[in-house]
Amino acid sequence: MTTVAESAELTRTPESAGAAPRRGRAFLDARVMTGRYLRHVIRAPEELIIYFSLPIMFVLVFGYVFGSGMQVPGGGTYREFLLPGVFVMTMLYGLGATATGIATDVGRGVVDRFRSMPVARSALMAGRATADLARALLETAVLVVCGLLVGWQWHRGLGNLLAALGLLLLLRLALSWVGMVLGMLAPNPDTVATIVFPLAFPLSAVSNVFVAPELMPGWLGAVAAWNPISATTAAVRELCGNPGMTADSWPAEHALLLAVAWPVLLIAVFAPIAVRRYRNLGR
């Protein structure tokens, strides 16, 4: 019933009547798709709980159980070091929800139905990316509150906090395109986890989320320093005034630049792949 209602709403947009410019029609279709994905989140709150539980578990385990034994270069509390990494890790693991949503739509034939209608080709993916950003904003707000409760703080003003939030959302936008590609490549929704987890886990483990790269073996520390996850984590720590990397290296000195460059590069690579894959579905 939901798909039928959404289909009717899309066919009632000016796309079918030709009453609006093409960009206006695409915007209206993308807005309908965004609402569709957000309604799915509201109707399945258990999915949010699952994706929230992992970062909160990491805060509790690493912050309280192992925190006293963790070393932070340059001094400072480990929980203040850890929380920016948890924010970024939440953005990373959110691509699992994106991939699952797309794979479900493909598997149930929803994508084929929308493609047969006078709907802008960009609407499905633009709506998914916008819904992901809205969801990421909610997740980040909840995690910031949790962070404040366990002792995390930002020390450099509201403007820097908002800039850090912008970097998190930029990374989530880039990862949305990665998730869409993975979702369209997955044979069915049940196999998404087997694709996403082997990709996401090494990115979060070999990074500066839990341990500073300078405390790792030389070659592994270099890999971690250039990790896109490390770039955003280091930039958020810098903007919030939290303890972070103190090594004299190019990634450490240009964390803000890399936190913008990596997501832009991911979008430039994966957005065209996602569009091409979407056009070739069913062929």
C-alpha cells in the first residue's frame, strides 16, 4: 500500500504534466523520495537502535573499561580523544543502512516500478542521500548528548562545533554514494552485511579512532594517518579542541584539508558509478 501511495504521489507531480522546468520536477520527485525513506525510518525504529548501539557500546567499553590504560599523545582524557572518532565511525557504519535500503528496493522491484514512471532519474538517489543526511543529523545530535554525559566537551566555540558537524555530514554524504553502489551490487538485502562489514571494519580499526597513529608500528601508522576516516576524525578533534594527533606529518598538519578532499573524491568516484549502475539495472 505504501508503494502504491508513493507512486500515485509521484505521478501527480508536475513531471507528468510538463508544468514545471526539468530541475523543478527533479526537485519535487527527490523530495517525495526523501519523505519515503524518512517514513521508513519512523516505521522501523529498531533499525536506528541497532545502528546506535554499536558506537555507544564502543564509548562504554573503550571509554570506561580500557580508557584508564589508553595513552593519549600530548595529554588529555581518553574519552575526549575517543568521542570524535565515535562520531565519525557512526557516519561510516551508516552506509550499511543505505546499502540495505537500496538493495531492498531493488530486490522487491520498487526501483523498476519507479523507473517505469515519469520520475526524474536522479530522484531515487538524491532522495536517499538527503534522507541519509537527515538521519545522520539526528544520530549526531544524540551522540553529542551522550558524549556530554560521559565527559566529552568542545572547547572552541559554537562556530567550530558547527563546522565539525558539517564535516561529519559531508563524509556521510560521500558514504551514501558508496552505500548506494554496494546496495545495487548486492544480490539481495541479506548479503549486504557480508559486503559492508569487511569494508567498514578495517577502515575504522586501522585509523585514529581508537589509537593515535604515532603509537602504531611505522607502516601501519602511515596507513592509518592517510585513512579518510582518520582525516575527518582529526579535523573534528582540532575544531573541538580535543586531544588528537601531535605527530609532525603532512596528514596531521592538514587534517581539515583532507577532511574535505577525501569526501569530495569519494563523491566524484562513486556518484557516477551509482548513476551508471542505476541506469543499467535489469539489463
